Amino acid sequence: MILALLSPHSAASPAKYGFINKSGKLVIPAKYDETTAFSEGLAAMKTEGGAGTGSQDKWAYLDSEGNTVIQQVWLPSE
């Protein structure tokens, strides 16, 4: 089981997301603006873009070991 992790944040440093395993070991560093929950062994991690940046969101899919399985894909920002 992989659990989401939220990094400390302040006005100067926005929150970032990563994942830890059930033992508390960091498996994916907290460096992503957004993430999805794991489904069928993969989770999507927002790597750049988004509201206010003038660009499309870019997401990569990682496995539970933190390996990139699907390189960046572009999704429209909301």
C-alpha cells in the first residue's frame, strides 16, 4: 500500500506531493504539484503547467517504486 505525502509549505514555497509506503519509507519524493491515487499499480504526477502558467498540464505516470512508466503526456488545464 502506498500513501500520499504532503510536504510542508509556506507562501514562498507551495505544497508538493509524493508517496510513502506503509512502513513510512519515502518511495516517491514530494516534488509534484498534483498527484492521483494509485490504480492498477500506477499514479499520475503533474510535472509542469497548469492554471496561470499559460501552458497545458504535463503529467507522467509512475509505478509504486517511483519509476517513470509513461513519459509526460499533455492534458488541458482546467
